[in-house]
Amino acid sequence: QVQLVESGGGLVQAGGSVRLSCAASGRRSGDYAMGWFRQAPGQGRELVAAISWSGSNTYYADSVKRRFTISRDNTKNTVLQMNSLKPEDTAVYFCAAKPISTIDGAGYYYTDGAQYPFWGQGTQVTVSS
């Protein structure tokens, strides 16, 4: 089991930046690939970015490429740096963890939310125009 806690959300003007952090704790809390998802009001959950356990491979949704950066500052903390924010980035942001598997290996990331068994409680990001 792993517990995930997001922090860093808030209100920002369009064009601004926000840094979200996801702290993992619990047994073997470092052995996970990680993802950041978001859900806007009335919309479904969408993957924003994902990173492998090793940190060497990343994925970004087209809508956030060249604006957002996912990273791991150590094996238990995952960061989503969001720059050049737009009003359409307004959503609740969730981090999620997927245990690494011997089949996929340390360099694999996951893009399907159904593959992530552990989720944080979410943090609101609101971008004003």
C-alpha cells in the first residue's frame, strides 16, 4: 500500500506557473511509476503526464506538451511543473501510482488510468483569464 498526498494547487492568472508535488508514503512507496491526471467540472478524467519508476521516460498529453514537466526529485516525490497556464487547464489534479512490474521494467510508464491502483485526494488548480 502507498498513500499519496498532492500539494501546490491554487489560483493563478493565465500565463502563470504552478508547481504540484505528490508525496508518497507507506511500504515500498518508491517502487512505482507515477502519473498526473486532471478532471475539470463536467468532464472525464484525463492523463496529463506520466513518468517511469526510473524517471528516464515520460509521457505528456498533447494539450500540455512544452508547457508541463513531470519529474521525480527522489523515488518518493513526483513533481508536475506547469508553465504558461491557460484557463482550460483549470481542474482538480490527481497523482496516481502504479507498482512497477518485472515484465514492464523500471523504464515503463502507464497511460491508462485503470492501471493505477493508488490515487491521491486531488488538488484544485484554477487559472483565471
